[in-house]
Amino acid sequence: MAAAEESKHRDGARVTLREVMVKAGAPEAWLPEDGKVKHEMPKSVPKGLPKPSGS
């Protein structure tokens, strides 16, 4: 919600997670390196999951 409010203050401009966290006073250790959260793909597929249905 803080990012949405900050974007509104900037006339709809994009706001990074890092910018919002810095403004909120988050410690440097908590901040993403470049403002983007990086998600890694799982190295293995969990067993026992149902197969996708074919519509």
C-alpha cells in the first residue's frame, strides 16, 4: 500500500520496492540490491502434485 501511495504522489510513476523500504527506514541488510526482487526457479519438482487438467 505504501508503494501505491508513493506512486500516486509521483503522478503515477513507478516506485521500486527498495525506494519504499528506504523511505520506511529499513536497514541496508534488508534492501534488495537493485530494487527488484529476484525469484529463483525450484531445482526440483515436488512429488505428489496433481497433474494439470487438459481443458
